[in-house]
Amino acid sequence: MTAACCLSALAALLFSCDANREKPGLAFVNGPEPQTLDPALISGQSEGRLAYCLFEGLTRLNETGDVVPGAADHWDISADGKTYTFHLRPDLRWSNGQPLTAKDFADSWRRVLEPETRAVYADVLFVIENAQRYQKGELKDFNQVGIRVLDNDTLQVRLIAPTPYFINLVGFATYLPTPLTVIEKYGNNWTRPQNFAGNGAYLLQDWKLNDRVEFKANPLYWDAANVKIKRVDALAATQGNTAVNLYFTGQADLILDRGLILPQILPGLKKRRDLHVFNYLGTYFYRFNTSRPPFDNPLVRKAFSAAIDRDTIVNKITLGGEQAASSFVPDLIKGYQPYAGIGYNPDQARSWLAAAGYPNGKGFPRISILYNSSQQHAGIAVEIQAMWKRVLNVDVELRQVEWTAYLQALDGLDYDIARSSWVGDYPDPNTFLSCFTSGNGNNRTGWHNANYDAILQAANREVDPAKRFALLRSAEKILTNDEPPIAPLFFYVGMQLYDPDKFGGIHGTPLDDHPIQDIYRKDVK
């Protein structure tokens, strides 16, 4: 079937189908096939959604994006803001019936910090006293890390400095508890349905590769009585055609991933009540592999960034109201003014490329753009490929791969330029800027800058909010202007597809977080 026919078929579905599911559950399109359900190892937003179904941290975000008590029903904060004492709910249980105690949290966090775990997000624990030294192998005694089990129901954490977003952090995926006895028994197979144990609102019922992950309500969850939807299917889909067909034929009730809502059908969708749009802390950008030529040269990276007409991308390709970006941090964090880095400037781009030794693109090696399978990623790559040819006179190949191969290429620095995105894990600039510190598991560019690292470290120890934000802004200037390993393209808008007459408990939130346990059906009593 041709692309025109596909779009005609989708348009027919869009205006004729009534997405009406028979069974009183929830099926949502979750994006790519999850690579893991182990909270210590996940790095993608789609895996995170599933982890939050299966596990619960000391705190969690509710349907409106507010921090609420989770496994801890309350906590105390010392006067200097550096010591947190969490009091767990009484009689917490794993889904296999075993008691869940403060030691389980301490052991889970230790597992994240163990170097052999290779947790990509281990750095989010570095706000804890001596956590970084332990993870780097500089400290062998875990008892010197600022994590103390005071008794079965009380966990105390000492921080290196006051951290205003720490209450958000302890609800983040990497801080989720994991059942160490189950992991020790089953090893890497512990997340198989027959072996699994969690403490979240749902149990892992089945995992059908490249199809769906199935959940059922966990009767041992402390708030089981308020989990309204008892059966949930998370459907795997990487193509927008597949996702919208699932929705408009009634096989899915909800699409949460903006990248799966085809730009071509947005004009029609905007006339329907199904479409829900909001702003959130998310940035779409390109990474440069700075570990090898030609992008080991900062002038080349600056030239390629200045040759991108971001307004054309959002006005021609994405079509959802996205805002063109030259900063990495979205302008949505109160008190922080992002640094506007390199914008579209063809003359400057050509000048930088000539200064790097490639006048008018002469002698420039063939390079490629890596992206995972998606119509939108492909459309953006084709447009930027043409821009770089027109402005810089360089030839760029397109390299589309599936999700698993894409992640492997990023981790192995097996690419020249790669499409990427980042959604904030907590409402603070540090969640964006810390990604590119030296050795950070989310860096994936080969870039390291000692001054940048030092500024981030100083900011994390600064107690004055205004001074702290000034430090972070100076770091963002290095990242997006002075020596950029990335080229920001646009800030996301969130989009959801669901029938508001059938479902409630779904809202646009700053972190694009949508807890499944808070969703309820209006059409089933």
C-alpha cells in the first residue's frame, strides 16, 4: 500500500471509527518493546511507565504531577536540609507475600551503586553522601554511604548538600525497591512473570515479546482498594500507523507517546475531543559522537548546529505546536532562564566549517544520522540531511535501525550523529545538564569537559537558589554554545489520545508522567 493510501485509510478511521472497547480494562500504546523491567537498568520513558506499574518508591507522582506519599507515609527533614528520615507504611508486602522493609530500599540502592550492576542512572543517587565515591570504587565500605536503616520501618538518608528535588528523586525509577532475594534466586530471569515480585499497584501477568505486557491488580498493594482498573495491557508499537490503527479500531484506549501520533493527521485530530495537548519538560536533540573525527572538532559541531533551521522542522515536520530550541533546558522551570545557544546562521555555519578545514564541505568525510524506526524521526532526518547539503555542501546518509540496535549503537558510540530526546526526571535544570558530565551513563557522546563537570558539582553544593541557577546557566552555555556535543532542535508538546467520556485520571503534567493506577473508567460501573 502506498503512503497516500495509508494516510487515506487512517483519515477514514479518524472520522468514522468509534473506539469502543468491550472489556472493562485499559489497553495503552506504550512505544517500543521494553528492553528490561529492572528499575536499576531502565533508561527509557516507555520502560519507566511499566516500572511504575510494578514498583512503588518512597514517594510517587500522582495524576496531576504532584509528589505524594508512596511506600513511605511521611518523612522528616532536618533543619539544614541534608538529612531525610522516611517512615514506611506499616505491614508493607512484596507481591509474593514477603515483608517489605527499610532494608529492602537500602539494599536496592546499594545494588544500583554496585559498579557491576552498570546502572545507567546511578548518578541520580550521587546527591547522597559518599554514593559517588562508592559507585566509582573509591570507597569500599557501604556503611560509609549516607544510607541508614534505623529499624524495619525507618530509613534515613544523608545528602551532600540541601537538594530541593530529593523528594521527587526518591520516587524516580532508579530509586524503586527491587526484591533482592528473588534476584539472587533467578538472576537475570527474575523479571519473568513466573518469577516476578514487586510492590506496586500491579502484578506482571504476561510478557508477549513485540506485542504486549499484561498486568493485573496487585491484591497486596497497600492501596489496592483505590486501584480502579484491574487489568492493563501495555501494547508495543514503534510506528505511528500501527499506533493510530490500534486506537481507532478500538484495540487501544490510550496513546501516551507524542511520537506515535502522526503529524499528517493532526489537522483532523485537532477537531476531536480525543486529542489532549500540553507543555512539559522534554527536548528533542541530536548528539554528536565526539570520540572520533570529524565531530571531535568543536568547530565542526558548531557548524552543523548552526546549519539547522529549527523553525522549518516544527512548522513542516512535527506540526504539533512544538517550539524551536537552541537551549537544552525548556523554559518551564520557575526561576531559571535557559541559555540560548547556537541558532540558525548559515553564514556562520559555513565559516566554522571552513575554519575546521573543510571550506564549502571540501574533503568532508561521509557521515550518517542514526535514528530508531519512526516516521517522525525519519522525516526530521531527511529534512536535516537536505539542510546540511544545502548550507554546508556535505553528504549525509540516513541510518534507520530498530530500538534495540539503536540503544546498542548509542551505548557503544557506534554512530556519527544520533537523534535523541530527554524528558526531565524531576523539575530542575540539573536533570538535563547532569546528563553530559564525564562518565555519566546518559552522556553517550564521548564528550567530557572538566570545567563543565566542576560547575555542575559546585551548583549541587550551592545552597543559594539564585547563585545555583546562575552556575547551571553557565554550564548550559558550554553545552549548547561554546563546545556543544549536542544540537537541540525543539521542545516537546505532550499529546494523548483518549476518549474523555470513557476515561478520567489522565492529565498533562510537567514530567509527562501518567500513573496508570490513577486512571479510571467512567463508562463502567
